[in-house]
Amino acid sequence: MARTTAGRTTDWGDAEAALRSLFLRGLGGDADAYREFLQKLSAHLRAFLGKRLFGWPDEVEDLVQECLLAMHNQRHTYQTDQPLTAWVHAIARYKMIDLLRAKSVREDLHDPLDDDLAVFADSATEASDAKRDLGGLLQTLPERQRLPIVHVKIDGLSVAETARLTGMSESAVKVGIHRGLKALAAKFAGAAS
């Protein structure tokens, strides 16, 4: 069955037939066919999810694994008179929605960094003085707050990169940034009064 998308014709029929044949043979007990099905399905899912989650390669790979596990666990729910790729895509979409919801909830837990936060306000002194002063303030923070601020807010690394670099979880990095900035703002406000 050929599908036309934005002027391009995509032949899902060949992929559907190959995947369906391997899957049904796998359900019948053919372990080699099932293993081949999972390999081909992995590539199919990477392409399907990669188009929708462009720029998040780690999440795509994790999601492919989650989808494969879900499909394996739910293989008894597949109705053999229905297209296999429709069943696969439905599961993948649900997993993708779960991922996006989880990301949204995690992002909602963090206050956005205000550009007018007193710690980062313009100073009448030279940039080197400001850098030295900020460095001194940062040194007053515990490492679990200082390192995430330095890596994410000053060096421009992502939360994930900072987590890998410091050995902290992504949540711990975000919490460290939030608490550290709050502590810095309190110290700065106390010094100004």
C-alpha cells in the first residue's frame, strides 16, 4: 500500500509485509524470525521516532528500547487481521507522548532563570572584577550547587552533559542550580542591605 506524503510516495507495503511475516513466524515459535523482526523493527522505530524527536538522539534510542519491550510484552494483543505497522506506530506514539509528558513535568519543576536576577546584574566595574566577584560568590556554595551553576549557566553545557561530567543525576543538577542561585541571591541581597 503506497502512501503519498507531501508529494513523496512512500511504499509501506514492503516493510509491512516483511515485518508482519517475521512477527507472525516469531509468534509461532521461530526464534530466528523473531530476532530478525526485532532488529528490523528497531531500525524502523529509530526512523519513525527520529523524525519526531529530532535533536534528542539519546531519548530516541531509549524510546526505541521501551517500545521494543512494550511490543514484546503486549505481543498477545496484536490482531492478525490488522496492519502490524499501525499497531507498532500506536505503541510508539503512546511511548513518545509519555516521554514528552515526563519532560514537561520535569521542566515545570524548575523556575526559569530571570535575566534581571541580581547576581547577574550589570556592574559598573570591569568584566574581570565582575568575574572575580562572581567566582568568589560561587566558592561560598557547596560543590553540589556550585558545579551545576558553573557548567550550565556559565560554561553553557546542557543539564545532561553536566550530569555526566559531575556524576550527578539530571534532577540533582537542576535542583543544585535552583538552590545555588537562590542562595546566591540571598547572599547578594544581604550584602546590599
